[in-house]
Amino acid sequence: MTEYALITGGTKGIGKSVARCLGKMGYDLLLTYSTDTAAAQQTSAELSDECHVDVVPLQADSSDRNAIDAIAQHVGKNGIQLGAIIFNAGLTCRDRFEDMKCEDWERVFFANVHFPVFLLQRLLGNISNGGSVIFTGSLMGILPHATSLSYGVTKASVHALVKNLVKFLSPHGIRVNAVAPGFVDTEWQKNKPAEIRRNIESKIALGRFCDPDELAEIYTLLIKNSYINGEIIIADGGYSYK
């Protein structure tokens, strides 16, 4: 039976590039998305044709507690065996510190920390021995940034979560790692004003944003290499090298 890779937020941006790489590795794909059904269906058809694997889009908003049940029930009902889980979906809140609301702070924490923890708990029995769990962390969880306090703190929590989960997943023969990207050329970044992009690029040794496909190769490395465990792989192109 072909194993599946579950990728939360797998129909756009980084998640889509990771899905393409894992599809080419032979994994069937279970891709969650929040609201854009048209884009999810288009991505699924595209990857199915390109990779010749089964691609299933599943609507599941990572800020909604009910999404945990929806994903777990789909996996259980269909007898899906998971060889890899990529926790890629995430939220941010860019309100000023002075304007932040408790409910927005909690929503970001739920999506970025609580959701993957309790979804992983529910799916533990469906992950193959030797399987791999990968979180999408962030350079903002390592270097303080003035854009979003909640995002930086939750991504730092994700990095700590990875280190601690090693102790809990190793008895199940499951490895856990994270990728901490810097600035990746997703649609969000492409829509930034040219002046802001140039300012960011001036701080990167390579002088450019990361291509999502370049970043996706790191996820495949973490799946293929059976000895990497408990690591946070930073991929920032040499940010703040000057």
C-alpha cells in the first residue's frame, strides 16, 4: 500500500512546492487548505497529472478546533497510512503591540502550536514506523522581528516543540524536525513593494529571496535521511550577513 504524506496548507506556496517534491518521491498526497476551494482543486489536479499519485484536498482550517476531528476522521475512515506529516499551515497577526487583542493572540497560538500538537496526537497510530514529521518554523522564531510578535513567539515555540517531541516520538520510531525559512518567494512576498524587497535582499548574502522549490528540497532531505532528528534547519540564504 502506498503511503500518504499529509501536508497542512499544502495547496499553495511552500506547501504546494513540498507536495510536488513528495509526489515525485511516490507519496500519495493529503493536502489541507483553509478556504480557497478552487485553488485547492486546481493544485490537486495539477499534481495528480504531474506526479501520477493520488491527491486528496481536504478543507480544514488550522484555526478551527473542529478541523482536528475532520482530518483524523478522514485518515481513520479511509485507512490511510502516513509516511510523512508536514505541519506547514500557519497564521500571523500584524497588529501593533499596543493594539493586539487577546483573541487574535490566542488564534495565532492555536493555529501554529496547539493545532499541530493535538492533530499529531490523534494521528500517531496512523504514522508508519520510520515515519517523519516536519514543522515549518521560521527565521522570525530565531531573530526578533518587529512585524508580528505573536508569529515570532509561536514559531520559537514550534522550534522548542520539535526538540521536546523527539523524546515522545522516538518510542514510536518517528523522527521530527523543522525547517526555518527566511524570506521565500511566495505570492505574499511577491506582492511586497519593490523598495521593501530590495531592502530585504540587501541583507541576504545571496542577494535574493528563496525559491519555494529550493526550500522544498530541504523537506525531502529530512524525510530521506534517516539519521536527522530533532533539528531546526535554517534556510535564510545568509540573512543579516553584513
